[in-house]
Amino acid sequence: MVRRTEAARQLGGFVREHRTDGGRRLRQAGLLLTLGAAGMAFGVPVAVASIGTTRGAPNLAGLLLAVGLLGSGLGIWRLVQAFRTREQCFDVHERGLTHRVAGTARLIPWEDIARVGARGDDGRPLAEARGMGFTCDIRLHSGGRIRLDTFTEDARQLALVIHRAVHLGQFPQGRGRR
């Protein structure tokens, strides 16, 4: 693991830390998986009971099964995302950032970032609560990609700092600088 002092030697003074709330991702995964399990638990018996009928039961079964499948799928997706980004944190330095995930750290100088693309203000209901109100894709010259969203503390501010450094040459100032 790269320590902050080592990162500071390579990337300049430390500016700010932005942690990702992995616990919130896990809670969402649990909620979605519970919803999916409930939809399936009620949907399968209703579907079996509705065999041979054309009244409202097949529609109800379809709705319950759809909720079950959608909830399960989204829950698994969020669970995988929580696992892949556990303990994620972004440390901003004067000449780049450190991307830490699950005990590993990657030093990324500003010049290694090819593009910063942010999308915000998703108008869908509860988008912010789901972590989808704001997203930022960071593309590296090496072909790698880092994504941050509203699960990351002050994600909009972090994206703005990265954009300014990469595209405008406005580098953040570390502690102790005037």
C-alpha cells in the first residue's frame, strides 16, 4: 500500500480526501435483494396458481415476477459494485490523485488522465438516493477507467477539481501553500 507521504513525494502536497460510502451501497444491495426475494416468493405461487386462467392472476403474477427479477438483478449489481469498490477513497494531490480500493493504491498523475466526463442532475425519482444523481467517468491514457458517483463524498467537487487540473491546467494547492 502506498502511504500518503510516498504519494506526496510523487504527486505533491496533499489537498483533500474523498471517501466512498460502501456501507450505503451494501444497504441498498440488501434492500433490493430483499425486494427481489419477496417478489419471487409471491410471484411464483401466483404464477403456478394462475395456470389455465386468463383473469387478473396472470397479470399479477407477471408484475410480481418482474419486481422479483428486477430487484434481484439490481441487488446483485449493487452488491458486486460494493465489493469491487470496498474501502474506495480518492486522495487529491497537487500533481495527481491516489485511487485507493481495498488496501491497494494507484497513483495517477494528472497527465495520465485522458478525459473526464461528468453527468449530473439526473431527474429520475430518487436518483440521488440510489447513487445515480451524479456520475463521473475518468478515462486514463492506458485505457483504464475509474467511475465515481454520489456514493463518493463531495463527488461533484472532486470531478470539478479533476476536470480543472486535466483540461484547464488549474492544479489544486496542497496544505501549507499560499
